[in-house]
Amino acid sequence: MPPRYAHGALAGMLLLEGTGLPLVPFEPLFIATAVLIAHHHLGFWPVVLYAAGGDLLGNLIGYQIGRTVGQLLLDRYGARLHFDAQRVARTRGWFWRFGGGTLFVARFFGPIRTPAILLAGLTRMPLASYTAWCGVADVLWVAGWQLLLLRFGRLAPALWEHFGNPAAALTFVALLAAASGFIYWRWRGKGGERGV
């Protein structure tokens, strides 16, 4: 496969992941690109730039979804989610003060990534600040994954063989979703006890 196709597929998948769509598996893709980098079929920096660029475009789409659809959903379901006007105001204040750091941290922790993207749009976080923070986080996230996989390069082919199997990939995604759901359930339960 020519590098331009690999770069395009990488950017496209990361665009989907960047919107906040749940269960878009980037891990097998990163393992595959690490193997291709290790075998000199792809360059490190083009992979980082295409992946981060695709993810940033996805982040901007997710922001826009939060900005446009978020208010409609909040009007309709806000009471059921215990997200009233006071909480929206507090969340807006949080994102205007700490939104950049929140987005940066969220990039590295999947369960909070999608809510952070959508809430940034819903609270109308300044777009320039949002774009800058997401761009920096995306580059560091992709580069960090690639460096980690390349550093432990002997593991990359074994991981690719493991995750290259569709049944193993689906099992991994299911376990990741179950773990994320459990963590969210526990977090939500503790938050409800505190009255948050």
C-alpha cells in the first residue's frame, strides 16, 4: 500500500475518533503504523502529522456538534440528567477557566474524552483556545503512542498479530467498553452520593 493511502486511512480513522464517537479503536491502527514505521514503510513525522491533523478535524466537528446539537439535547433531556441551568453555568465557568487543561488531560483518558469535547462546544469555549489545546494534545498523544510502541518495538509485531485478528480486536474493544462502563458507573455512583 502506498504511504499516501496509509496516511489517508490513518487521518480518516482518527477524524472519526476525534469527533468523540465511542468505540472507534485507534490502538490497532497505532500498532500497525508503528510496525510500518519500524520497517521504514512510513515516516514517523508524517504519521504524527496526519494522525494529529485528522484527530484535530474530528475534534472541531465534535465541538460543533456540542455547540449546535448539545443545547437541543440539554433542553430536552437536561432535567433527566440533572443538568440544570445552574450546572450549565458552573460547567461554562469551568471550561472558560480550565477548559484547555481539561481537554489536554481528556485526550489521554478515553472515558472523559467525548464528554470534554462535547461540553467544550456546549459551553461555547473560545474556538481559538479549544483548537490550540486540542492540537497540542493531539500531536503529543499520537507521538507518545508511536514512541512508546517503537521503543518497545519487539512487542509491536506480536501486538499486531494479536489485534490483527478481528475476533481478538472485537474482544479487546468489548473489554475496553466494559471496563470504561464500569469505571463510569462507579464514578457516577460516588458522585451521586456526594450530591454532585
